[in-house]
Amino acid sequence: MSNENIGFTTIPETAPNQPEKKKTFEEYINFINFDILKNIYKSIYDRARLDTTNMNFFRQEKIQNRGSLGFGKYSVRENTLGVNWFYIESQLSKDFPEVNPQMMLTYVLFHEETHALSKVDCSPDPQFGGQQLERLGYEREIPAKKGWYDDVFEAFNEGVTDNIAHEVFREYASQTGSFTDQEVDKFLAWQKKNIYSLEKHLADTFVIKLTKATGLSNDTVWDAVKSGLFTGDNLYKSELREYLDDELGAEYMERLSRGKILRTKKEPRGLIEQKTRDLKAAVLKLSRKFK
């Protein structure tokens, strides 16, 4: 990787000939225009026909600078959003000094905001002793053996979430002028290669396979997948699963739910008659919600 700077720093560094001073988390987070950001998410809600008066949107005063297992985390149970600024700063300075910290923090925030604004639920499961089970977009906890639970579709959910965060990032940069198109292209290409590469591959492959199976356009299928993240509808719910299993293979959907790639060269062969119409209708129904 070259040392060409990915992005640029929009907050003035230091006066000439003065020692470089590291910027704080507060300086970076306060640089983000949260009014514009909220309006971008509001437009997504409007397209999905969701109530915009009660959006679970986090402004700067609610965003925590705290350690977590990665760059950031949205907690369903606590309804908190944290950005691990120390980890971001240390990882970039150590491994990717060419990456602009402002762009990295902005991207992490947008990814976690997308989680917070997706379909979120934490409800007691009577079959699981009343224990609270989480649901976040497509990801959900399901009862497992001996009182444990499994996370299913976690990687797929991360891939869909990250693709939406990319769209938000581009729109935000366009509206605010914070970063040029070239800078955004470079940063997101780097991010796709280094962060959530498997997860994005799972989401992208699913859209491609569903596009081939239904004969619908890629944009229509992507709108359906995106709608499902925010509305809570599922492309793999009971009445659709048999069609997806028949077309893509039961093993494919099972491995997708576990975040694994099905290593096969099999291509969708095209559904027939009623199954084609049913699957197309289900995808179109979700897609039309997102207009």
C-alpha cells in the first residue's frame, strides 16, 4: 500500500513550525454535521415508509468514547452507541498511517448509526425461560441447546449494514463538502478491502444470486434487502425459505446464516411457474416499500 494519504484532514493541524498536536475525540466528533446526517437517514426512513418522529438517532452528546471489541459498537440491550477512539487512533498509526482519522471515525459512526436505526428488538422468549433475545436488522439470537443462544445472520447483517453506511457516507460527503469524491472513493475502497470484506461479500453475493433467480434488476433486489433491514421483514421468513432453499440450496442459506461461504460453482437455474411468481412478488413487495 502506498503512503499516499487516503483522504485529507479538514481540521487545521497546527501552526507552521509548531509541534504536531493530536486532535481529541471531541474535536473530531464535533466536526460532523449531525443535522445533515439525520436528514439523510430521515430520507431513508421516508422511502421505507417508517415513522420519522421517533428515530433512534444518536447525536454527539449521546455518543460514547469507550473501549469495545472493535472500532465501535451499538448495544441493543443498552441502546448505547460507542466509538473506540483509542483503538481507531492506535490501529491507524500502527498499521495504516496513510488513512485520515477523520474519515475513519466518520465511517465507524455511520456504520453504528445504521445499526441503531435498523429494526431493533429485545424481547423475552417464553420458550427460553423468558430470557431477552436480541434482534438487530437481519441478525437475531435464537435458542440453542442447554440454555445458550446462537447469533444467526450476523455476518450477513453486517454486510448489508456496511453497504448502507457506504451510501450514507457518499451522500454526506456530497452534501457537506467534507471530502472530495476521489477521497471518498479511495477511503471506501481501502475500507472494503480491510474491514468487513467477508461480510460484504456475503451480502453482495446474496443480492447477485437473488437477482439471477428472479430476473429482477440488481437495484430492485438491493432495495428489497435494504428495506428488510429497516422494516424487519425477512427475505428468508417461513413462506420464502422454501423458495430460497430450492433455488439457492438449503446448504447455502444455512451457511449464510452462519457467516460462511458456500464453495460451489452452482449458478441459480431459475425458478419455475408459481415459485417464480411468489418469490418475485415477495421481493417486489419489499422493494416497493422503499420508494
